[in-house]
Amino acid sequence: MSLWNLVSHMPPEEFSSLSVEFPRSLRCLLAEWLENQPWEFINGSDAFCSSMASGMLSAMLDKLRSAASSDGQQCQILQQVSNIENTFRRDPLRLVAVVRAILEGEKAAVLKRDHHLPLSFHRRQEELKFNLGLQRLQHRIHEIQTLRDEGPGRDGAVQSPMAPRELPNLILEAVKELEAVKQQVLKRIQIWKRQQQLAGNGAIFEENLAPLQKRCESLLEVYFQLQQQVMAVSTELGPELLPRLLERFNEVLSSLVKSSFLVEKQPPQVLKTQTKFQASVRFLLGPRLLKAAPKPYVVRADMVTEKQARELELSNYNNTLSESTGEILHNTVALETNPTNGTCCANFKNVLLKKIKRCERKGSESVTEEKCAVLFSTSVTLTPSNISIHLQVLSLPIVVIVHGNQDNNAKATVLWDNAFSDIERVPFVVAERVPWDKMCDTLNLKFMAEVQTTKGLLKEHYFFLAQKIFNDHSASPEDFQSRHVSWAQFNKEILPGRGFTFWQWFDGVLDLTKRCLKSYWSDRLIMGFISKQYVCKLLSAKPDGTFLLRFSDSEIGGVTIAYVIRGKDGSSQVENIQPFSAKDLSIRSLGDRIRDLEQLRNLYPNTPKDQAFGSHYNKEQTGKDGRGYVSTAIKMTVESERDQQPPSTMGALPEAPQVPMPMFNLPVLQHELPPMCTPPTFCPQPIPPSYPTVESNIMMTPDSLCFPSSSSMLSSSSLSHCQDPVFRHPGHFIHNQCLSGDVPQLLPVGPSVEPQDEEMPELPSFQAVEDASLQSPPRWMSPSMEQSSASELDQLLLQDMPPLSPFAPLPQHSGYPNSSLSSWGLGDARWDDSMRPGHA
């Protein structure tokens, strides 16, 4: 965006004082063209500045006449153009001063309103300054050439006696300007490196190195032209001045060449051992300086510690590496020039860090805070000067890990270093405390980049995050603006009452949103970063069924639904459903879960849920699939405390439905089996007030498959709601099934419990049975089937839940059965269905 685009929407009276000598109407016609001229950098009154001012005046007059021909007020504009020409033709430097004052006034007005100028404006100004410096250098070279040509024998002219004395001064001025332009190029390279580092946190980055390479080559061309002029008059410069000039020339060339050796593609900043990675380096001046090389040079990659990187920086990369701190395979690649696109690169494609040598850490520093880097190095001989230069460049800081569970903390180290390091620093020094507003910018940048959304964090989100990281719920948003946050608060100190750091929690939210909630966040359906207390304040006054979505404050990577319900007396209560993890949402999406819950009616503040989430619903499958199988569906239900049965009735068993059962003659060893234990008292799970129970059910689609109504919906998160007597409690199952005496046993049709695959323990000795048919188990029984205890059946019924004491509360589970659940029981079938009793 140009400066004029901003200024044109501001009140004209703010710029009335700037339109005295230059009418506002002409400024409007010139628009962006005026900003693309180097008015601000023509500060002198020498011949070069006067020449530039005259050329800019002529170009302005041509631009205005061309614009006037297409304007309705042509006569008035042409009159103003004539006045400009008459006023500034004799003194074009005065026009430069007037336009410079106009642009300075416009910039001040924009800064007062927006507190910053567009980035494109800064880039354009920097480009104008560099181009003007090159033009000034070329002007100096032309002046030196003119003085050289003023000598005896040229058109009979006689050399001026002042020429020998003017020449050294002119050359010194030219070398000084050469060094100034070189500093601009080096600064631009540093800016590119800094932008590349910020891109690691998600910042927008212009990776194209072609403009920077063109700038380096332009400066190198001017360098050789000036050096040629100096060597041509070397005899006239004296024995003292010439060596000093040559030394300054070598310093300019050396620093320019070394700085143009860049890491174009960085290695991963969190690097796991025994993992392949890629990287590439580029020599911007390679196509110009290595054209005559007999064979490609070889670039080597080595791992260095922070201490080694610091020593290289202090030596200005003149020292060579003595020892690598890690073993890298396939670490040498040829530096090749591509004539098609004019690049000189070394591409590392299959590099592997085999192992790393850890160095001594200071204080409480962990391995995930230890930073190292990859050093790329090569030695080249430049043409046509035949100067040998050792090129070295460091990658961005890298944290080496050996296990995936170190990844989270390693990312925190990289994020902090990328965000808060200075553009020129001693490797890899970074501030320990940073302003909170800069931290907010960093978190927002990282969030938008990871989730790949254009919807960033809001002021309300920053306020919640500040309360969390500072553990201060009494301060106002304005109070946090002046605070500083430390590295320890970010990822070393455990949050109060939690088992994780601030970054570990925030990174969990990032991962969850990126994997499962991107579209919901982009549609602003998730309020997200908001405290449970503030949710109660928002929802308490809303109608029954109003809900919102927020990230769990107590769990890593969870999103929960908070909704308001009202009792018969009109009192309101805000419920928070047990948080959903990424695994939960991969089983059933968030939109489908919201559709399942009839308690949810309006998304806060008052948007009907079908209107808000309708585009996120998945189409439900009905009937049979292509293979002829009947479709099943998972539905989610929630029971709040208001809907639950009184505690006095929750433990009672309803009457079992009478189901016809087949008869089997089974052997029962009445006197030899261990005595039956009394069934333990069943303790229903107390439901926390904050998280209602979530039930996930497998519902059979066709009506032809009829199970008892009490067992048609089986919750995997709370067995207290099951009504089937067989599944009511393991103790009851034993009580009904294991009957003493020579009485045939009755086994129910339908769902039954599978025994675990275990080795059969030795039973006490018993008397031999004469009937041979009773010496082996029935056909349907597993050879390893044994008398199961109540705790073992708990394991069978509750799948992955540990054995429970009769007095222990049931732990909360996500409540979503595995997709491999069969229709006749929990878990996978262990035997063929045809061998099970009562199999239909």
C-alpha cells in the first residue's frame, strides 16, 4: 500500500499548510509516482544533486502534462504546471526541498494515526536510496575518467595544474561512497536473514533472492569499474595512498563476497537424530566470480555448538572449525552454477544426523534448551583477481532431540529464539524477558501460521492468556500491557494447579485446532480462549440451551461445550461437557456432536445451532452399504445432574425381561469349585458438577434387529445407566450364572461376556468322573476358560478400564467405543460365532 492511498482518505485540511507552493490537485495527479522518486535522499547542492533535481523536474512536468490531457479540467491543470515550471526551472533543488517537506508531513500524519507506515513504503524507500547511491558512484567514476582524459595531446588541450591534486580527493570520496553502498547491501542481507528467521514462526517471507543477487552484482560491477580507474592512476597517487586504497578495496570485496554466501533453505530447527533432512546454500556472486573455475567447489556441512558458533562469529568467520559436535552423513555436496536461472547452489538432499555430542549445560538448562547449528563451509578462488576466500555460514539455531516427547519443549526454545533475537547478535544470545505485547504478536503469528487461517487472536483472547501466564486474575487488560514475561513463565514453570507449562498447554490448543477445528475457528464459531468463570457470566442470563465452545483450561488439547440449563424454578446452571480431544473428534466430528445434543439450541449470543454449524454436519448413512452390510451410527448423549436418577434408586435392578433361552447340560463340579463370593455392592459414579457424563452409543439402523430396550444403548463412559441385568454389574452376572448343584445352567441369548485369554491355573484335585463325555469341556467352551473373578469381569465389561475396588469411583472416560465393537458384546470376538451358545 502506498502512502498516498492512506493520505487520500484523510481530511484535506490536515495538509493545508503543505499546499502553499505545490497545489493539492497536482499531488493528487502525481499520486504514487511522487513517492517513487528519491526526493528524501538528495541533500547536497553539488553537481550530482543539481543534475538529479533537474532530471526529476523535467520528468514531473511530463507526467503532469500527460495526466492533464485525460482530465476534465485540463486548462486549469496546465496553468498550474506552467507556474511550477516558471517557479522551479532556475532552482530545481528548491523543488526537491518542497516535495520532501510534503512527504515528511504526510508521513507524520499517518504515523500519528496508525503508529506505523506500510512495509511496502519502507522497502521502496530503501530501494531508492540504494539506486541513488549507485548512480552517485557512477557519477564519481565519470568525473575521474574526465580528469584522466584532461591531459596534453587531447584536442590540443593542456592539463589543468589543479587536476593532480583533485584526483586523489575525488578517488577518496568515491571509495567512501562505495563503502556506504556496500553497507546498504550488507544491511539488506541481514534483513533478509532476519525475515527468514521470523518465517520460522509463521511470518510472511519473500524468499526470492533474485533481487538481492541483482543488487550484489550491480555493486560488484561498480566496484570493478572504480578499482580499474584507481589502478590506472596508481603512479599519481603516491606510495602512501595507494596501499591504503587497495586495502579498503580488498575489505569491500571480501565482506561482500562472504556476506553473499547464504543458507537459502534452512535445516529443520527441531532436528531428531537418525532422521534425514534437506538444506541448501546459495552463493549470490557465484555466477559472476566462479565462471572460470576448472571444477565445482565442494560445500561441507558440520554440526557446531553454541560456543563454537560464538568463536566463529568473533573471528569474523576467518577461523576454521576444529571439531564437529555431531556426526553427519552425506555432508558434502558440489557447489554448482546453473546457467539457465543464473544461480550458484549446493543442495543437500539426504543429510542425516547420526549422533550428537552434548556439551556442558549451565544451571537448570535442559537438553531442549541447548542450541547448536549447522556450519556450511567451502574455499573458493575468485576470478579475475585470483583471491582465495574461505566461505562459511551458519544455519539458524537448531535444537537436537533424540525422542519425540522432547519435540514440544524444543519447539518452545526455537519459537522464543526466532521471535526475540536481535538482528545482529552473538550466537545465540536472546533476551530472558520480553514485553507482553511482543509475546502476544508472536503467539498470534504462530497460531495463524500453524492453523493456516486468516482469523487471528482477539484482545479478549490476549487478556485470558495474560491471566493464565501471569497467574493474575485481578489486573485489567491495560495493566498487562506494561508487563514483561520471562522464559521461565513461558516454558519452565508449571502452571498453578496443573501439570504442564503455559507453552505446553498453548501448543496443545494449536495442535487440536490445526487437526480438527480449523474450519470452526475460521468461521468464528469457537470462542476458545476464555475462562470458565467468564463463561458462567456470559451464559447465566441467556435462554435455556445457549452454548459456546472454549478450549479446556485444565487439559492439554481439549475443547469443551458450555451450555446453560434452567430448572423448573427458573434458576440457571452452566454445564461444561467433558473436553473432547483430537482422538475423540476423529471418531465423531464436533459439528455432529453438537447436532446430536438436543440440549444445545443457540450458539452464543443467539444464533440457532443449525444455522451456525449446518455446513459442518456430515451426512448420516442409512440402509445398507455397497457390500450389503447394515450401517451403524455413533450418537452422543449427555446427562446432567438434573436428569439423573436419585441415588437411592440408581443401584436397584429393574426386572429382567423374560427371554426364551435354550437349555444345555453342562457339567458342574459342585464340591470342588471355589466358593462363590458375595457380589460386591455396586457404587455408581459420582458425576462432577463441571463435566456432565458423555455417552457414546452404537445404534443399529434396521428395526429387524431387536434387542431388549434396556440394553440397546450401552454407554462406555458410565455403566450406571445400563438397564440390562446381565450387564448391570459383574457380580450379578456371576450370581445368575454360577449355580451350585447338578442343575442344568441357563445361558441368555444375545450379549455375553468373553473370558480373557489366560493360562489356566491348576485346580485342586477332584474325583474322577465316570462319564467320559464330562471329562472334556463342552464344544463351545475355550480350553483356557476358568472361573472368572469379579475384578476380571470388570476388565471385560469396561475394556481398557483397570480393575476397580467395590468402593472406588469409576474414572471418567471419553465414552467412545472402538469401531471394532461387535453387535453381540464388548471387544472383538475370540471364537467363531457359530460355536457360541444362543447364537442367532
